[in-house]
Amino acid sequence: MTPRRPATATPARPLYQAVKDHVLAGILDGTWGPGARVPSEQELVLALGVARMTANRALRELASEGYLTRTQGLGSFVAEAKPQSELLELRDIAEEIRARGHRHTCEVLNHERCAADARIAALLEVQPGSTVFHSVCVHRDNGVPVQLEDRHVNPAAAPGYLEADLAVTTATEVLVAAVHADEIEHTVEAVMPDAATRNLLALRDNEPCLNLRRRTWSGDRVVTVALLTYPGSRYRLTGRIGNP
């Protein structure tokens, strides 16, 4: 590897940052495209004249910031772009995955009637103890878990919901076909997942998630409330609002 310039430290830019900037410049200008291996710690040491600890910190921080993925024994590789979901639209996860040319699969963990507890009743605007429909699914992109969907549905709005095979037709597809959505509410927060969620989404220890809670209305009736959990390292949510 031939360096663009020697890595030098300044009061405003410590040496590890200079190494980060060097690697990042190669990613941004296309020298190393998605999936390409970037120089190893030892290669950076030889090319830039820095300590191995400095090179290690630079690569670790680039990995934590999402630019690289690191595989023990193989090296550091430019991360593929994260899949993303439009925050301000009612998008189907299967449609998003297929639009990328990938294969969508769904594992249905639960699909049944249940009694609404106080929290779900308040969200669906029904009486506590009312019968509601409940489904839990793990959506995968080319076999990799990218969304845990925990959904409750108001039977008065979609009485045929339980008849659908959610492994074949997603909940969003079923509900869009059954009822027109007049209003959508999204609430997003970063959370640390519990052990069950971490296992279902194949997460590393201490890896955060994005929780998107979506409520959908038809007229003055809440049709569904869904908690959609995304691995923070594998997904991002975006939104854009234009001036009227």
C-alpha cells in the first residue's frame, strides 16, 4: 500500500485520527469498495510509520462507527451499506428487502387471539380484557434477522387477520389489503434488548436496537399497534419532510 501522505499528528488531530482519516479517504474515494479488505494493522504500521496500538485504535473506531466490519483472523472489510426503512411511510419489510434484490423470509413465532392488557388496550383504544389479535414474527434478509415484529390488531378493523399465513404474506400486506390507513404514528427510541430479543435477532452482547412503535388508524379507529425492533448495526430509519 502506498500512503497518500505520512500520518502526522497535530494538536487538533491526534495520530490515531490521522490514520482513521487515511483509511476513510480510501473508502470514500472508492479505493476500497464495499466488502473490500482494508490494510491490516501491520500494513498501516509499515506504510504510515505509526505504532500498532495507534493502527488498532483507528480500525476499531472505524468499525464501531459502521465503516468497517472486522473478522478475527481475516482482517477488516469495508461495511456494506445498511438497509434502511422510510420512517414517514407505511412500508412493507418484505417489499424493502426484495427491492434490494435480496430474499425475504419470515418466521412466525405467534399468531393468535389474546386478551388486551391495560397497555395494549390503551394503545388500541379498546377496553382492557378485550379480545385482540397478536402476532410475533422475525423477518430475515438473505437469512440474517433484520426485524422483530410484535403486533396487535383490532379485530373490529381486520376480522380476517388470523386467517392469513404470515410466513407467506406479511402483516402489513394483509392489513393494507383489508383497510385503508388514514393516519400513522411513529415513535422511535434506542434501547438495549432483553436476552430473548438478542437471541431472536442474533445480536452481540451490548449491541443496541432501534425500536419503532407504529400505530395506524382508519377513520377514528386504531387498526393496529406494532413494535418493530431493528438491530442497530444492521439497519437505519430515515425520513424526509418537504416544505408545503
